Amino acid sequence: MPLDTLTKEQQAAYDELGKVLADNQVRRVRELHILALNNTLKVNQQEQFSYRLVPANAQRAGVI
């Protein structure tokens, strides 16, 4: 369908759809930074790690 044939209402909906798709685009992780309070661990020591993704708005699915 040629976009120049859309009504104003259809054009507004089409534009809104474009915004929704852009906002929900899957962004791949380029870098993963693991953050820890200690750089070394002793045997059997447990530590809670955090992480930071680059870009910050990347999807984090699969980060365990």
C-alpha cells in the first residue's frame, strides 16, 4: 500500500507503530562488565556479582 494514500488517521497510526517498534527494538549486547567488591576470592567464598551492559539499553536475556 503506498504510504501517500493513507488517511490522516492511518498515517498517525503508522507513525505511532514506527515509534513502538523503534522503542522495543532488540539491541544486542556489545560488552558485559562484571562488577564485584573483591577482585580475588578464597576457596569456597561466595560473592554477589553485578553487571553492566553496553549499550545500556541492550536486552539482558541470557545473563546468568
